[in-house]
Amino acid sequence: MLKVLIVDDEKIIRETIADLIDWDSLSLQLIGTAKDGIEAYNIILDEYPEIVLTDIKMPGLSGLDLIQRIHAVNKDTQFIILSGYGEFEYAKKAMQYGVRHYLLKPCNEEQIIESLRDVQKDYANYLTSKDSPAQTFIARNMNLNLMVGIINDSLSQETDADFSYVFSNYKRYIDFDNISYEIFYIYFVTPENHPILLDKLQHFRDRSCPGITFHIIYVYNTMIFFFKSVNDNLEQIYEYLNSVALEQAVSIKYRHNYCPSLADMLTELIPHIRRYEIIYFTEGSNTLSIYNYQNIIKEVQRLTASVYSPEKPVSTQAYLELKSTLASLSDADFLKQLAASVIIFSVARLRSFDMVDAAEFLIKLEKEKDCGEIAKLLDAQLTCFFEEYHSQRYTGDISHKIQEYVEAHICDSGLSLKWIAENYLFMNVDYLSKRFLKETGCKFSRYLTDMRIKRAKEILASSDLDSIQNVADMVGCGNNPQYFSQIFKKSTGMSPSRYVKMLHGDVGIE
């Protein structure tokens, strides 16, 4: 569910929009409102909303300045501009930072909802298109293992309600909530015609839907394929399936469903395939047999979770039992599937390892054919994970690490908790934000501002600098001395220049 923040200096507008929209029906979460750009900036740094509706002209930090500053630290945030007549020049400047949505005041409920839905679509497209070279490498080498791991782990759950636990283990790698999927069920496909239809479907995909990944499952006379929603291709798929002919007594039939998210799609899919012992999963040119050995899967899941217990005796015993259980398996394909699940689960819990590490391991794993070699490879990696996990538990609190990093990089205008989470600590930013608040009693944005003001005071007190521009640069406010002056005055009650005069005994405190 995407998070939304409303920013406007007029209270009646903030409250009207907040009350007017049925946020739940749009699968959106309203996290709050802000009365000016400075308050909004701090909220965004703490909460990281995906969507911000902001006025353009506000006292303090304007909507345009807010967009510019957020763009510098987090390009994921999508903005909708709320503007009055005669302010279109400001909106045009905002569009330089990727802002595509503009609402002219006064606007009605329907217009706001339409813009919100457009931004949801834009955000989903952005997530699928922003892959860096490293993410492309990960996607190319992990997608198959990820989807197989999710299906494998879901098969062992007692009820559909338990799927949320499975999904939480993979959220670091894949978006379960914001990207819609199409799923097709093709019935009466005999085992003999399964490879024939598979080949036909892949040729159709290459010819008519280039760039779209078809995830294909086959279980007992039923072929199921699903993919990320691309509405332009649905009519082509209908036409193709209506034209397919196989040499068998009964013609194939098909059914199509739209699922608003991957979580919804998997919740629908898993009960259909859970009762089968062998499930054939195809992605690209790779086909894997998923063995529905539920008892073994459950035991490996239990032991893997216990390895990361805070109690070292429990963790150590689980670690030894897990290695023994995996070493006893004689089915290489099944062992690879379990190994992939264990690795993905583990990397999500260790900040010293990332998705590239997981992808590299899975590439090595895929090359092995012998159970003994697979077990040996996994044993070495598990040992590495186990030792790293317990070393982390005695390296001090997370907040202390964040504070040390901030002090060392206070001059960086792009410094944010999101950057620290993703590039330094390799942790979830929402978790990190809550952890920092719990351990320090202070939100990260407040702490960062306080540190910048503290450093600015030190610079102003110990140097002859007379340029606010220079001080702003040195404390991470970039080339925006106006913003620096605003937060300095808000914190100290006086402007930087008056503070310098006060230090020299020229004026009293305002």
C-alpha cells in the first residue's frame, strides 16, 4: 500500500482533501498532512511516502524547493502539484524534476482520485524500469529462484492466511503490493502436449510480447501462466489462445483473471496447485520441477528461522540440525530449491550481505549437479551467515552506527536515512526509522537537522566566514543558503548573521 502526504499552508485545503478521499478504496495510506515545506521535508525523510500532494507557493520552503530537495535524496517519491491560477511557471519548473501531475485549484474529488490513480500506475512502471546494472544482474539470475522459492514456501503453509509470513521473507527482493498481474488458466492440456503448448506460448511471447516475462506452471492437464499487467497485450493473448490447436480429443479452454497485486495473484494460485506432488515451473528457457515435500519444507523453514534466534544455544542447535537435514537429501533439484530459499531468507536478515551476494551464490548453485557438492557449497555459506549473524549481535546498537555515519558525512547534501539504510546498513528503511526513534527518542530528520545546526554553530564560532553560502555547503544544505537560514532560525530563534553578531557581543538573543 503506497503512503500519501498532503502539504498545503491552508488548513482548510489540507483537511478537506484528507477527509474527501476514501484512501482505503484506492489502496493508499494517508500518513498525515504538513502546513509548510520544512515540516513536509522532515516528514518525508522520516516516513518516505511514495506520493506527495503539495501546494506550490508556501512560506518557508516552497513546494518547488521541497520537490528539488527531495529529488536530490530520493527520486522514488512521486509528486502531485496543487496550484492556483497564474502559477503555471512554477509547475513547469517542477516538471524538470520528473513531476507529471498538476491539479488546478479548486479541484474536485474526481480530479484528485484520477491523479492519484495515474501516479499509482506511474509508480508501478517506475519500479519496473529503474533497475540499475546490479539490479538487472540480480533479476536475471534470481527471478527464477525467487518465484520458485515463494511457491515452495507457500505450499507448506497450513492456511492461506499464512502466506503473508512467506511474502515478508521476500519483500526485500520483489514488490508484492504495487504491481498488478494477469493470470491465465489453460485447461485440458495433456502431458504429451504440455511441451508443445509451452513451445508455442514462448514463441508467441517472443513475437508479440517482447520484454514481458511469462511465468508458466503445469500441473495435471492444466497450464497456468502469469505476468505483470500490460493491458495492450491482452487482446492479442485472447486471439492467440482462441486460435491454438493441439492434436488431442478435447479442445483446450482458458480462463483469465486480473489480480491487483502479486500477493493477490499468489493467494489465488497456490490453493489450485497445492494438492499436486510435482509442479513444473518454467521461466524463459528454464524449467524446474517443484517437489511438494511439505514436511521437509516445513522443517527446513523452522530450522532456518531458528538459526537467527537471539538465543545463541537455540541458534547453534538449529544451525547444526539444518546442515544435517540438507546433507541427508538425495534429490539434487529439490535440494537446490531448498538451498535457494535458505539463502534468500538469510540475506534478508544480514546487513553485511546483499542481493548481489545472493545472486552470485545461486549462479554457483545452479552449476552443481551432485547432491554432495551442493550440500558442501551450502554448508560453507551457512557457516559464513551463522558467524556473521552472531558477530553482528555484539557490535553495538544501530543508532550509534547511524550517528557516527551522520557525523562523518554531515556535509553531504544527499544524506538521508533511506541512503544509509540501502547503502551502508543494508536494512529496511521503515524498520530503521522506527528503531532509531525507539533507541534515541528522536526522529532521524530532527536529529539530522540538529546535527547540521550544531556543526554550523561550530563553524560560525571558529572561523571568519562571512558567506552563508559557504556554511550551507559545509553542513549539507547544498547551494541553498535560504533553506539553511530558515532551519537555522527555526532552531535557534535567530538568523545565522545575527548569531555571529551575538557571538561577538553585538546583539542579544531575539
